[in-house]
Amino acid sequence: MPGFMFVIIIGAIVGFVARILYPGPNTVHGFILTTFLGIIGAALATFLEQYFGLLPMRHLADPFSMVIGAMIILFAWNRLAHHRVVYDPGMHAKPGGPASTDDT
């Protein structure tokens, strides 16, 4: 089982690479959110490879698969943020609407 700091470092690298390679709108901002999405993407890739028998148990997926998993998670995050299901600090204004709803 990898250590906590190893998971944080791998998640940050995988999340950053996925943000660079992801086509289309990329509204994820911040180190913590990028790292979190990278960790979840790496876990998704590892789970799927182990589930389909492509990887022995208690092993990590290769970096390419981790980035693909992070891109899948990034796609899901962007869809949820676009439909306002989750709050994304990168999306300040409503699409087609005013930047602020203050009535002052």
C-alpha cells in the first residue's frame, strides 16, 4: 500500500497532466482540486484494470492509464459544474447571464 505522501504527489502530477491534455473547457482551478481529481482518476484506472484482470491485485496502474482515468473524472467534473450540481470556483458567472446577482 503506497504511503500518503506518495498518493498526494502522484495525484498532483496526474491531475496536472490531465488538465494540460484535456480538450475543451477546463475550469478546474487550484492545487487541491487538481490533486483530488488526479487521485480519484488514478484510483479509477487502478480499479478498472484490476477489475478486468489486466493488473494484479495490490499494484498500481501505469501512468498513462492514470492520466486517462483523471481525464474521465475531469470530464465528469466539468459536466457537473456546468449543470451547477457541484460548485466550481473556476466558474464565476452563469453561462449567458450576468457575472453577479447582487441587487445593489
